[in-house]
Amino acid sequence: MIDISEKLEELGWIPRPKLLALRRLGIEIVEDLLTHFPRRHEDRTEFPKFPHEESDVPICLCGEVIKTSLRRFGGWKKIFEATLQESHANALSEPLVCRWFNLHYVQKMIATGQRLVVFGKPRLRGKRICMDHPEFEVIENDAEISIHFRRITPIYPATEGLSQRTLRSIIYRLLNELSDGPIKALAPAGLVHGERGDAIRAFHFPENWKARDAAREHLVLSEFFAMQMLIGSRRTESSIRLGGSHCGAGALLEKFLAGLPFELTGAQTKVIAEIRRDLAASHAMNRLLQGDVGSGKTVVAIAAILLAIEAGYQATFMAPTQILAEQHYDVLRRWLEPLGVHMALRTAARQEESFLPLMVADENPNVLIGTHALLYDTVSFSNLGLVVIDEQHKFGVAQRARLTAREPAPDVLVMTATPIPRTLTMTVYGDLDVSIIDEMPRNRGKIVTAVRDESKLGEVLSFLRKQLEAGRQLYVIYPLIDESEKLDVKAAAAEYELWRERLRPYPCELIHGRVPPEEKQKIMERFRGGDSSALISTTVIEVGVDI
């Protein structure tokens, strides 16, 4: 009998090439394979008649190959066609043409007289019903036909060198030879019905659709319960990590707020109170600050920084691009230098410090602002108490961990205007506390978003020239630096000269991620100073750049 912790290579009956293919899927032990669940099931107990019309819904059909052909076009391009006829065909039956483009291996697998199961969307091509690039499986009349045919059949995520038939046969044999001992449950008996081992068997090879659905419900509930337990455990570990209070009395913060030329919104005041409470707690803060562009996230971050440095701790402010890091540095210098805060900028291309230390004897900056350069060993922190990460979705998990996984643990504040699905998942499942700035500042300018077809380009250019004549500036944003053969989109470098001609005599400049850092800085300074009127750019300037 087979144990679920046994390595697949120790079984002795799985060929080595198949073991290597399974390893590519991350499958090395029996349990890995048993929990490699089907992505869908096909009802092969009976098949519908071949369609006479096209459909947007994929269907599963079975038929005999009555004809194959290979057509060439455009030199090296090929189309392989297999014409299928349904079982018990009559005079009104329509054949089904399956087509594959430039897939040379398919023609070696399909021959006249074979029985095929195909899955795809039928399309009307002239007078023929066709399926382009359908999934297919050759049905062989052998001892294993009952595993693959005349039943509800599992279809698995597969890989090169591992066909559906082979993978299905291996899993079927594993389930038959598995030891009789129960498989460890992931959820309490009161939450799910039946044994986990029975659910695994029923989901791989269900006797009917009702059994499949019941097995899926068992497995989904068990997985979510286990996930919740794991996240709860991680949250508990995070709360007991060696941390400390990183919150000062608030004198610096009050002085900063009093000097602002505007009043905070109610949402900003509420969020600062939430962060202040976290900073004062003995456990480490892990909070997401979400707010629309222009809602005032930076002011809230500065409030947190001032509370931390007043308590005697160092703070760091990490941004995803050099442009944004330099902007934050300039903004913080303008607001915090009058308060005597010592700041430093660290990017791959620029290192700079302001020399107004909070205390005369303090040689270390109170605030370190930078990009990924802050993650490396050349940057040392003397007493890190707060980590602020702007546009946090631009950083990898491991990158953020290099700053945050310190002992004692610093407080962490991550900011974004557009939380990605992983971030949303972290908030739903408890890894992050959330603060939302849901109120925009008063007297904020109105943002108008409009879409124009390319045929309206003349009207768009006329509008842009009028705006430039009025002394305004513009961005022209492209998704790529250079043109791509794979993507049908325009690129900044290729379109730059065209925009120079369109907007002449107004000066334009090109900026993207491959522009040298020193030149990038000069371009942005010229644009901020009004020496250039338009920036032709990629999304390198998309994240919170303030002009």
C-alpha cells in the first residue's frame, strides 16, 4: 500500500521522464499528486450531436476521424485539419472540422479511423463548422478505457511530456493503491461532511455530478479553513514580535500641522489617529493606507514619520522609482527642514543629505528616502522605527521583507491608490489593517477623463496646442519604450519624433526607464521649471509624480 508522504520516485512504476514532467508542476510526493485537482470535468457518458451553428460556449464532442489534410500557406505556415464524423451519423449530420495552425506535433498524433474527444468552441467558417485549436484526446480501446471514457472524466493542469491520459492513469492507480488509513483532515467535522480522503477520490473520479459538487464543497471549505488558521497564526506571531512604542508626544507633529497652508480633511485626521494608536502600541504596526490620487496620503505619512522621529527613532520612506523618490525628498525637505529634521536621499544614482540635524550631535539622518537602493547592505539604519512604502504593489514581497523583517520589528505603513488583488486578499484575510482616506480636499481641481477615437486626432491636437498656448504642460504616455512584434501597441521612442513635429515650436522631451539617471533628473527639472512643454514618456512617471 502507498503512503501519502511517499516520494513518487520510490514507487518504482512511474517512468523517469514522467517524474521529471511532474516535478515541473511542483509534484514530488504522493500527496502533491493527489491534491493536483482537475481544472474541469467532461461528461463522457454521452455526447451531444454535432452542432449546426457556432457557439461562444465550449462544448465536448466525440467523433471518428474520417479525413486528415495538411495545407501550407505563406511559405512555412501550416494548417492541419482533421474531419470528424459523429457516431450514428445520418444524412442530416454535419461533419466537424478541427484545425491546428503551426502545431506540427498534432499531425503525428491524429490519424484516420481514430476516435477523438474534442473540447472547444464551434465556429462557422464559410459553410463548415470548425473548432480552432481544440483540446483533444485519442480514445484507445485498451484495458484502461474505463478510466478515460464513458464516465465523468477529469481534465488536469498538465505540462509538456505529460498527456491527460498518462496523468489520469497515474492518479487513478495511486488512488487504488493508497493505504486505507484516513488522510489528515484540514477542517473540523462540524464544518464539512465526510472524510477528506473520500472527497479527494470523489473529486478526481466522481460517480455523478452531485458527488463531484459535494466533494468540491468539502475540499474548498477545508482549504479556506486551513488558510484562515495559517493566516491567524501568522498574525499572532506578528503581534508578539519584539517591537516597541515608536510614538512621540506629538510636539513636532503639532508644529508641522500648524504651518500647513491648508486644513486636514476629516478622513486624514481620522487616519492619523489610527496610525498614532498603532505607533504607540507595543506590537508592530502593519497597516495599508489607501486613498485616491490627491487625497493627501503623503501628509499622513509625514505625520507618522514625525511621531516616530520625535520618539527617537529613524524612519525610511521607500518609493519605486528614482523620479518619485527625488520628488518625496524635495517635498519633505521643504516641509521638514524648518523643523530641524535631518534627511538623506539614497537612490542608485544619487546620494544627498540635508544638514539640519534634529540634535547637533546626531550624525545619522532622521529620515532616509530612497528606492530599492535602501534594501542593500551599503545603507545602514541606526534605530529604525518606521518603514513607509509608497506604491507598495511596485515592490516584491521579498524586497519589502528585507526592510520589515528586522528585530526589533519596525512599524510598517504601506500606501497605494490602486490596491492590487493580492493586497486586497491580505486585508480580507487579516494580514493588514486598513486605513482609507475617503474624503478629498476642498477646492480640489476637477479631473475630466475623455476618450477619443484615433480618427479625432486632429481635434485632439488642436485642443492640446490651445492648452500649450495658455502656458500649460502635457504628458503623452505609451505602454512601451520600443515597438514590439508581440504586442500591437505604440511605443514612446518610436513616436517621439512624430510628437515633436505635431507640437512644434513647443519643446518636447523623451523620458523612460532606460534614460540615464542623471539625464532623467535634468529632464524632470526642465519640465518642472517650464523649459519644456511636453513629456513623451512610458509609465515610469505614472506613480504619484507631482509637477
